[in-house]
Amino acid sequence: MPRVIVTSDPTRVTRHASVLLDEQVSSIHLASGHAASQLIERLAWAINDAEEAEREQAGAPAPRRAPAPRPRAAGRSRRRSAAAA
């Protein structure tokens, strides 16, 4: 079955390359707009995390942009989440 794998750049950081997404995918993941957007959202999180891992390895400062939003934990209210941030 096809896989999507996102890692930090293994050509520059051979032993320290982090696997941030390793997911089996199939055409069902693209069958509807909702399923496709969920796959793209997971890819975006993994890509952002890979970029951050590469910056940390290089010692570079983080960019001034907001990361992709992550889903709230089950049972947490919006007000409580906002207060904790």
C-alpha cells in the first residue's frame, strides 16, 4: 500500500533525521473533500514540524509565523484552551 513519509532532511542530518509522519494512504483519502483536507492538514503539521527540527539542528531562530492549528483535546472547552495559551 502507498505511504506518505515526512522526515527532516536526511541528506544533511543522516543519523538525526526525524520521521514526523509515516502513514499508509489510499485513494479513499482523496475520495471526498473532507477526507482530503484531513490528509493535507496532517501533512501540513508534519511539514511544519520537519522544518522546525531542521532549524533546531542548524541552530537557526524560528520564523515569525503562526503554526498550523492543531485539534483541541477531547473534552476541553475553547475558553479553557484560550486561557491556557
